[in-house]
Amino acid sequence: MAITYDGSLLTDLGRVRFHLGDTVDDSGPKPADANFTDAELNGLITSEGTWPGAVAAGFENLAGLWAKHPTFNADGMATNQSDIATQYRESAVMWRQRAGSPASAQGSGMAPVCRADGYSQDLDNVTVSE
């Protein structure tokens, strides 16, 4: 399946593809060099409401896809594909911050924490550390 990318960064889809590193057909960031489909990325843009949010959701998806791949060791050679998941997870957190939403709050089924006690002024009420 061909992907839509012209390198101009004039569309939200193009921006999301650029930042996810998903710009070359059959050489995508998913396992087995798979690309995101245009429908998947457009769906993320719609559900997240912004292209930076869609980038964060894309990285969250990639972290999940790569996390299921085990570490491989054979005859002194090692490949740790779970490190790829960690890198994507860190990128997702960075993009969530850029998008102005708390890390891991969107796209994970979790709601941001809202403090309503006497100590609320001590903490940002939408930042949650894991």
C-alpha cells in the first residue's frame, strides 16, 4: 500500500509522517518496515485534535508494537529491540508535552489528575509523573 508524502510539510498528514520518520514506502517505523496507512494517521489527527498530538499517539503506538519484540542473543551477538520501544516511549512523552497534554494521559485510557486539596498550589495539577 503506497503512502502519501510529498515532503512539503504543508498538511497535517505530512507533518505527522515527517516527525514519525514514516516518509518512505515499505521502509516505515513499524516492525517489518511497515508504514502507517493514511487512514490510521488521519484517524489519529482527528481523535487527538492536533497534529502534534497525533505524533505523540503515533509514538505511543510504535512503543507498543516494538515492546512485544524480545531481546535476541546468539553466539555473542545481541539485538535488543525492546530498546526501540523505550526510545519511542520517550519520544511520545516529549510530543505530549509539546502538544500541551500530560504524558501518558491521552491515548492510554487514563485521565489527567486534578488535585483539589489544600496543597494543590504546590503542584501543577495536570502533570503526573510515572
